[in-house]
Amino acid sequence: MIAATLTSKRLLSEASQTWELSFTCSEPLTYQPGQFYSFVTERDGKQEVRAYSLTQAPDGDRMVLCLNRAGWYSNLLCDLEPGGTVQVQGPYGGFVLREGPGIILADGVGIAPVAAMADALLRAQRNAGSLHLLHTASSESELFYRERFEQAERELAGFHYQPLVGVEMAPRLEEILQPGDEKPTAYIVGLNAFAAPLRQWFKDRGWDRRQIVFERYD
């Protein structure tokens, strides 16, 4: 088990009560951008585990989360004050970039693991190949890490970023994915109501299940 001590916190959105929390851990973290750590606690005498994706590339013993107040443990984390300590274990998860072209579809705070991917690409100044990111949000203020993605679009060949507010996803997909083109890996992350229909959208158009990387957080 790894001890993680909160060092700072900032409110990203008042409307959705979304916070960014930064921790210093008791040992260096080794993970692939896009993976998550499990936070372990006890409630009513029973062990409970909650998973949270990290928002940055590996950086020694530093851990950064983006989460909103959805559930008792998320509330506990959002209320934590600097100096408070939690227990984590990991990393886990297969929501990581693969070789070849890709299209990433993220909803709300589901953008967290994608922020880590962009951070890693920027640090390495690595050519993104052909990577399209579409991020939907309920308002401009909910387009978390927008500056990072805009920087990636400026600096990394092949990286394309489309922030979407009040716009349906399907028409944009039709514009990007032309019939006859190579099928890119589809990365889908968000609440199930967002992610499940999109996974079916790709299946209906001939994507093999192995070409779809899917992660839901409810």
C-alpha cells in the first residue's frame, strides 16, 4: 500500500464541484498514462475501494487527480485538507494509448486519463501520429485541461482537439471517419450513458471489439 499526502487542491468548476487534488506519495509511481489507482478505506468495518485516473504523466512521487462530488468517497477526498493522508494501490487499467491512429471520445471529468496522455506526449514532444480528441461538456467551464490540449494541437504533429459544448458527437464522428479510411482505435471514456451508445456506434460500423478501448466511471 502507498501513502498519499495531499499537498494542494484547487476548484476547477464551481457548478459541478470539480476539484484537482495533488498528492505526494510515499514512493515513486510507475504507471502508463491513462491508468488509475485504487483508493482504499474502511466504512462501517468493511474495506472499500474507489478508482481514480491520474491527470499527468509519471512524475516521481507526485499524483494528481481530477474528480467531482459524486459519491461519499469523492466527497471525502474533496473535503480533505492539505496534510491529510489516504492509502492507494495500483496502477491498474488498460485505457492506454496503442500504436497507430486513434480517436478519443471523452465526457466531463472522463477527460482525466486523456490529460495524462497529452501530458506524456508533450513532455516527450512525441509525434502523435493521427490522434483526434473530442471532449464534450455541459459548458465552457467544464472543458477541463483545455489549455493543455490546445498546446498539444499546436506543438504535436497529428494531434487534433475538438471541444464540444451543446453539440452532438455523432455528426462530428461522421466528418472525421470517412468510409474506406483505415479504422482508428476508438478510445471512449465517461459515464455509461455517454460511453455505451458510442461503443455500439462503432460496432455498428464495423469496428472489432479489440479496436475499442472502453472505460466507464459509474
